[in-house]
Amino acid sequence: MQKETAAGKPRTKLYTGVGDAGYTGLLGRDRVPKYDIRPEAYGTVDEASAALGLARATVGDPHTAEVILGIQRDLYAMMADLATLPEATTRPPWLHAQSTECLEALIARLESTVDLPPAFIVSGDSVAGAHLDLARTITRRAERIVARLLHEGKLRTDEPLRYLNRLSSLLFLLARLEDKAAGVETFTLARLS
């Protein structure tokens, strides 16, 4: 039974207890262990989106915040695709190739505005840049898991993998732009020892 709020509207319950046995539902009827590669993939994409939310809350440029919000929306579409078994779907993928193309266009535009030092960059020169770098590393982890799904024939399309690959490059550039806007000098490691 749902409880009512002070306004008399039913309050949504935050848990169902259905997952207490360690299984979760995919879009469709199948249930898999929570540690299955599919929930691992969309869970890691969700983690990347949360890290991007932190970055969006700290970036100085309103346009960058808008770009990040658009990316978060794309990631929700991707999570729906990752949570759907190819054989159980009745609709086209949620994530479209145009989303990846938008990332590519943005990367092409930003590459000319960022001077990249010829050395390894150490994250942490600005708060927003560090948040974007964190989101980038989580995106890379998601990319590795999604690559496994694709290679095992468990995805309908390679678009999630392409998108994550471009996203990590874009986040690297955005982090450097935030460092530059903060007026800090990029800390680098000249070589590995």
C-alpha cells in the first residue's frame, strides 16, 4: 500500500525488495544476477553520468554545462540500450549515430583551442578539470565493459562503444579548457621513471 503525502498524492516507494535475492530485471522479462556483465555495463555508464553531474555543477562555462547535460541525456539512452537483450527488443536503439557525430564535431572544434603539452598530464589543476578527468576515467572503464558486450555478440550495434570512445576524448579536452579558464598551469610528468 502506498502512503499519501500531505497533499494527498500517493508517494512513490523507493524500493521494491524484488532485488533482495541478488537479481535484477532487464528491459523485457529476463532477470540476471546483479554482477552480470550487462548490469555492470549500464551501472558503470550510470556512474559516469553521476560524475558528469558533479562536473556540470562545477564548470565555469555555461556552454560546457549545457554540453555535459546533453551528454548525460545520451548516456541515459545508452543505458536503456545496454539493459535490453537484442533478441527481446521491438524498437530501434535509443542512442543514435547522430549523438556520436555531435561529439566528433565538438572535438574537432575544440582541438584548435587547446594546447596540449607533449607529456602526461596529471589531473587536479582545477576543481572542474579534475571532475571532468574523473568522469573520463569512469567513461573509459565503461568503454572496456561495453567492448566486451559487443565482442560477445550481446549488443545490436556498436554505437555505444563508438560514443564512449569519443566521449572520453571530449572530456579530456573539456578538462584542459577548464584548467585554462581557471588560469592554472597544467602539471605534467615529462617521462615515466
